[in-house]
Amino acid sequence: MKGFNFASLAMGMLLVNGMSLKAADAAKGKEVFEQCSVCHNADSDEKKMGPGLKGLFKKATLADGKTKVTEKSVQTKIDQGGNGMPGYEEMLSKDEKTNLVAYLKTL
């Protein structure tokens, strides 16, 4: 196929699927985490009101002991909350949540 551009196709598929082409920004995610720090430690895995999040992505499961730690499962927990944690699906933008997950991966 003369003139076919795979990069353009891939970008189009990403946009159709609603995925952002912008890279996640952990520094911006750290700013978002400030509101989470009321209940969660970033520098410890000790419980505050909610579980400490240091090393979150090095753990096998979330605090429930059942859900595997993945970007998707952490995003779902942020969106839906649970066990005393409010859901942030409507309170944070998609970019803020993406950046927050990027920050959590650095802990």
C-alpha cells in the first residue's frame, strides 16, 4: 500500500479508543496526591486513615488482599472508592487521575 502510514493509523486508533497521547506526569500527580495525603502516607506503608501507599505497585494486591495491583485496578479504586474512601470519578479529571497513578508508581 503506497503512502500508508502506520503511525497515523495507530494515533487514530488511540484517539478513537479515548486514550490520551499525552504522557502521564508524576510531578503533577504528586500535586494531586496532596489531597490524598490527608488519609494516605506516601513515604510509608503504615496505615493513616487509609493504607500507606509506599511501594503500592510492588505489592501483589491492593489493601483488600484480593485485587491485583495494576494501573487499571488502582484507577478503579480512585474512581469508585470504597471501605470509607470516597470515589473521585467526578472530582478529578482524567488527566489528574492519570498523573496521580504515575506518581503512585514512583512510591
